[in-house]
Amino acid sequence: MKPGGGGRFAALEHALSQKPGVRDPGAVAASIGKKKFGEAKMAKFSSAGRKRRAAEIASKVKRPA
């Protein structure tokens, strides 16, 4: 998956959760991403992910006719 899709972040988060002593794997993954991509680009990825998730939820909601 390309950067910004969320799959690589989730994979890293899962890998970190398996390591002993890691209390918050999401925070560690975010820290690694900020170091690699910069804070602005990570914010852009996060925003895109929230929009993608909102669209996914909206498509599943059944609206009355």
C-alpha cells in the first residue's frame, strides 16, 4: 500500500504491539511517521484517512426513502 492509505501504518502499529514494553503502539508509529514524513504530511495523511472513514460509514448508513 502506498503512503497515506493507512495499511502501512496499521502494519507498523501491529508489529510494535508485539514488542515488549510498548504501551501505545499507535503513538510510537505516529512518532516514526512524523520523523520520516514530517508533521505536515502526517497531518495530511490523517485528514485523508478520517475523510475516507467518514465516507465509508456514510455509504453503509441506510437512509429512509
